[in-house]
Amino acid sequence: MGLGDAPGHRRAREDPRRQGRSDDEAPQWFGDGFGATFSGQTTTLPFDAHSIVALVAPRPIIVQEGKSDGWNNNRNGGPYQAVWAAREVFEALGIEDHIGWVADDHSHGVMTPREADAILGFAERFLLGKDVTTEQWDESASPPTLSWSAP
């Protein structure tokens, strides 16, 4: 996914170099006005990564990340927190099996066999109609820090 992916920009980051500065390091992931409007001011974003992931519902989505991937703010569970927040929408729709999270201990641009199997399982179930379990959650990433839940 890249620096503009699921970590969420409003979430406090351990690395101040990345706090609201993603557009400087990877401008290809952002629109032309993003940096001018939100660089260093991520708390003013009208929506964040969890909202975009939630918009995928009711279609299936699985997010794969490397736990040691410094680009994606994994040290404090950034992508996991965003996907966990989006999961609230899937649960409210009664389709919590349509969203998944899988991560192993690796850096950016790597996919382990376990992660590949999880992604292929999603494809087999939702594209090929096979009876495959898609419940993919690795809750060791970081405890959820949501302050809300779906009605």
C-alpha cells in the first residue's frame, strides 16, 4: 500500500519525522493539495485511513503489513488500529468475515507464505466462491484504542 495507506494520519506517531509529513516523503500517494493543506496539521483531516477502508464495505478487504515496516507506522500499531476501526462498520453490517488483517515480522515490500495464504484464502472465497475460512486477525500487533463503536 505505501506511506499513504492504512496507518492513519491523525493517529499520533512515534516517529515525529512522519507526523503529518507523509506527503514530503512519498508525494505520489497524495493529491497535489494534500501537503499544502494538511502537512503538519493532520488533526484537521476530514477523514482518515479507517474511513477509507470502511468505505470498501460490503466488499471484502484484507490488509497485509510488515510488523517491522517503519514506513507504515507499525511500531504503535497504526495500520492495525485503522483496520480495527473499519472493522466496526463491517460488524455493524453483519459481515465481519469480509475484513481481515494479517501481519508478520518483516520490513516493507515483503510477503511471507502465511500472509500469501491468507490473501489467497480471501480470493478463493470471495472471487471463486470456495468454502474457505477468512477470519484473519493477528491481535498481537497492538491493543485497539477505539473510543467508539458502531451502533
